[in-house]
Amino acid sequence: MKQGNIVNLGRAFAECAAFRARCQSLLAKLRDGYLLLEPIFGADHRVIDARYLETNPAFERTTGLRSADLLGKCLSEVLPNLEQRWLDLLDTVVRTEEPQTLESYNHNTGRFYESICFPFENGLIVGFLRDVTERKRMEEELQASELRYRTVVEDETETISRFLPDGTYTFVNEVYCRVFGKTAEELIGQKWWPVAFPDDLAEIQSKLDAMSPANPVAVIENRVILANGEVRWMQFVNRNFYDQNGKLLETQAVGRDVTERRNAEEATRHYARRLLEQEEDLRREIASELHDEIGRELAVLSMELTMLKAFPPERLRERYQLTLEGALDKVSTINQSLRGLMGKLRPPVLEDFGLVSAVRWYANMVAKRCGLALELALEEIPRPSHDKELALYRIFQEALHNVEKHARATRVAVSVARDRGTIVLSLSDNGAGFDRQAVSSRQQLSNWGLTIMQERARAIGARFDIQTAPGQGTLVLVELEEEV
């Protein structure tokens, strides 16, 4: 061999040694365990064992096995209880020349490991061993959490569904499927909507269209047609989820059957309407009795006292003159009070001249009695039907009564106007105001007046609203569409 070739060969061996040293250094620094195996084949050319050729420090730390006790030995010697699946894994690597992965649990260390084996040159096999215990525990915790969540969801009596912006379902719970007669397989990845009652569609769409990143929740109550054809009232709490740019990602809808509650509310409204009807009948009867009986007697008494005053016996003139005048004044006062009471019970001005005149009369009477500064803005309006006109007047009357009784106000403003085919009645004061939610939660008699006003408005198809806060006064607003 020529001297130049010897030098080149020496240089090549040196480079190989340096490369091997670098590889050994790299393997020594790896956090994953490394081993090099020589497969041993049986008569059928399948892998039946393997011999340890090389390991790194991380392998020793991971398995607790010392390299000095492994190198040159077979797997079966070191691990006499080796599972067949490990030999099958090595055989698959040799036959397919593709990497293979296997997860296992080591009872000696109490740890989970992921093993990845690669085919190497000269028929050898390289293996890497990674401790995945923490990952496995996190996965198990996640699976347990998902199981708990799914158990909670499936045990719910409420329907739960999630869907994409195009309506494609991503999740439905068992209750949802049971209520609407579908299976999860029929719905997930598909587009389908429960059959809503036709009369409710416009309101549903309006509330859904109003949802936005600033207003991501919409509570909608509507009727749905169940799988068995039954119509039920359901309340759906719809929540949209948006990304940071305001793009809609997904919607979750949680629904519950509120049919019983709606029926109870309707029964309560029916009861309230019946009470109002009976109240009006009673008012009419009492007003009639006052007018026909007591009013007539007072009129006769007033006439007799007037005649006695005009033609008294000479001997009684001086003695009873002042007494007669006082009696006449008292009769006049009683008569005025009686007229005011009859006006409250059944205002003749409402019957004869309509809502605007009745509002003006009653507002002036209360303002004068209570010393309130009164602002009136009353437009002439077409008279609605008797029932609607009476309901509007009673709402106004109750609102003004509340001002007189509770508000401690010094000013009240009353308005009757027309706005694009709608009669608008409003009453505002500068009084104490109140916390409406707190009043509603206490269920006191003071809340009955609010309930009656709401039910009167509901009975005639009017919109009722009250705006108030402690120290901010109160505004009562009623809007009624004009009759065509």
C-alpha cells in the first residue's frame, strides 16, 4: 500500500473515530433513552430475541438497568418475562423497514414509556425510550374530566347543542336527541333545526340577528313541535362564541321545557283579567248606588236646607242662621267628595268625552290636592274601543296614585300623543324612584299595582314599560296601536 493511501486511510479512520465520539457525546446528552439492538431470528426467519449492543445514560436512568449488565446479552436474559408484543414490534420493523411505536407501563418503576424503533444499517435496530408518564396522567385526567362533563351533560334535563355559523352541529346531548326524535349520528356534521311554531319565527330571527360580540347571549322563548307532534314551550339560552376579531366561531344553545310555567303564567293572567273585570263591575255598581241613592238623598237634603235658610221661622232666624250655613257648606263638601269618588270609580268624563279629557280632569284634581306642579301635553287622539280606553285610563290612574302615595315628588308630567299609528301615554315624576328588581323580589302588596298595570296593558295588546332607579324618578310608558 502506498504511503499516501495509508495516510488517507488513517485520516479517514480518525474522522470516523471523531464522528463516533461526537455521536456518543450527543447520545449521552439525550434526555430520551437510546439502545442499539441486534435482532436474532428463528427457523421461520422471524425475530425471536435481540442482543443489546449499545445504550446511553438516559436509558439507564429511565429503566434502572446498568449498561455494564446489558451489553452483549439478549433481551430474554435480562427480561425473562418479556411480552411477545415487543418481539412482534422488532419483527415488524425488520420486515417493513418502517418505524414502529409502542406504549407500555413498567410495574417496577411505576412509569409509562413510549418506545420508537427504527431500522438501522446492517440489519440492526435503533430504539428510543421516552418517559411519558406526565403526558399519560394529563391525558387520563382530561379523559376523566371529559367523562364527568359528558355525564353531567347527559344527566341534564335540558337540551344542549352546539353548531357552527352555517348550522352544522358539532355536539348534541342525549336529552336533545330524545326530545326531537333524532340520534347523535343523524345530527353531528349535519344541518337541522327543530320545528318552531310558525307564529314565533319572526321574533326568533329578530333576536338571533341582534346577537354580536358585545351582545353574545340571547334568551328566546318559543313553541317547538316535538317528535311526537306535541307543541311545547321551550326557553333557549343561545350563546355565541367569537374570535378576537369578532368572527363567529360557534353557538351553544341550552333549552328547557317551560310549558308548565307558561301555562301557570297564562292562568295567572286569566285570573288577573277576571279580577279586573270584576273590579270594573264592582266600581260600576258602587258608582251607580252612590249616584242613585246617596246622591239623591244629599240633593234632597241640600234643597230642604236651602229652603229652611231662605224661609226660616222668625224666632229661629238669628239662633240657627250660622248653623244652617255651616250645614249647607258641609253638604256641598260631601257632595264634591262624592263626585270625586264616583269619578274614581267610574269617571263620567271618560264615558262622555274620552281619554284625553279624563286624563286632564283627573291629573288636575290630584295635582291640586297634592300641591304638584303639573305639566300636560295632551294631543287629541281617535277614541279606541271602550275596553282599551278604560284600560289606558286605569293604568294612568294607578300610575298617578303611585306618585301621590310613594314618590314624594314635586313635579309630574303627563303626555298623550300619537306616533305613527300608535297611541303613546306617558307619566313621569321627579320623585324618589325605586329599585324595580328589589320590589319584584319582595312580592309585597306595593308590587300588585305594577302587576295590575302590566296585566291591563297585556289584556289590550299594549306595550308597558317602566323606567326607574333610586333617586332618579319614574317614567311609566304605555304604547297601543290604533285600531284600523
